[in-house]
Amino acid sequence: MDEFQYVPELIPAIKQASDNLKMGEKGRFLLTGSADIFRSARTQEALPGHMARLELYPLSIAEISSSRRNLVDCLIAGDFRTAAEPSWSRETIAQRILVGGYPETQQMSMRARGIWFQSYLEGRLFKDFESLHSARGDYYSKLRALSSYLAGLSSGLLKYATLAKDLQIDDRLARRYIDVLEWLYIVKRLPAYRKNRGKRIDDFDRGVIIYTGDKVLQFRFGQHRFLALPISIFGNGSAVQQ
């Protein structure tokens, strides 16, 4: 069942069907969607023990290039060989980042890709947001301002108090909206790193925009403007803005 977030009323029936499965019987349902309904308050059932979650990210550089060598897996395994890695020009790296990882956008022109990203983001912020959160008033302008702010903060330190002050919104509302954007797979937060794992920093996260195409859309980057940015290039063609 695709876009399952629109029919949370089916969850009790799926749970009952799961309870009635015979010993060893699995895989009766495949639930897909562009939002994580099970983490929202729209459903009282998270189906723990009844399902396994798999979060799919956009295509990686290795997948787009039809390569079996995945940089992250190699780093974790301590494999730092670079001899077989392709040598990419600055223009190629910029173009990869501009295109992003959506399968649909790989062969599009810049104009068509911009239209596609705009339509995608508008749909997510309008319809999908309402499927997870009961918003009141003019929430859309706040969401647009928040998404642009987070795009500019990509991979940076996310301070909720500072964010709320800059956007002139309540910090609890800002946290709530970011929660929903994460359930929509638009942003991904990483917890702040501390050597002492027993300590927590509740007011800090490292915010990460998942889709580079979304970030490019926020700032209306073109390839020529993007190439003017200072970029550090690493072994697998990865790039980060300094």
C-alpha cells in the first residue's frame, strides 16, 4: 500500500491481521509512503514488534554512477584505497550536487528540474504536512521561512533558541515543525557529539538537509553561481561548502 500516511485508520486492522498470522508467517503487508505516520500523533499504534522500518534515501553517487564501491562502507571498513576512484572536475561535482539524488531528475534540464523541485516541495509543505500535524493559522509562510533557514544551516549546529529568535516564532513551535519536516524526510537531524555519552545537550543538534536538490532550490543556485563557491573536494567526489 503506497502513501500509507493518508489512511492511518487502517493501522488497527493491519495490527489484528498481524496478530492472526501463523507462526513463521511474515511479510503480509508492504507499507510505503513519503511520510512517517507512525512517529506522529495522528496514530496511537506504532506497531512495535509487528514491522521493520527501512528508510530509503535518494540515490547515492555510487548508485548514480553504477559503481559497487560505496564511500561510507569503505570508510567504516578502513578501506582508504583511492586508485580506482574517478577523477572528477569541479564542474562535474557541482553538477552532481545541483541535480541531487532523485531518480526523476537525473535526465532533466535545469529548467525542468527547477519546476519539478518547486512542485515537489510545495506539495510536501502543503498536503503532506497537514497529514501529520494539525496546524492553525498561517503555518505555510512559517514553514517556508523555516525550510530556507535550515537549508542555509545544512550540516551546521542547530540551536533552537537562536532559530526561534531569528524567525520570530515560539521555540516549541519551531521544534514541532522540525519534527514534522523530519517525519516528511525533508531534513535529518544528528545529535550533538559529546565524548561523554552520559551527558546530553538538549538544545543542540546538527541539522542536515537530506536532498541537495531541495537546498539548491531554496537558494536558486545555478551551476555558474555554484562554481563560484569555495569547495573542498574529497576522494569520492564529495564536496562541502567551507
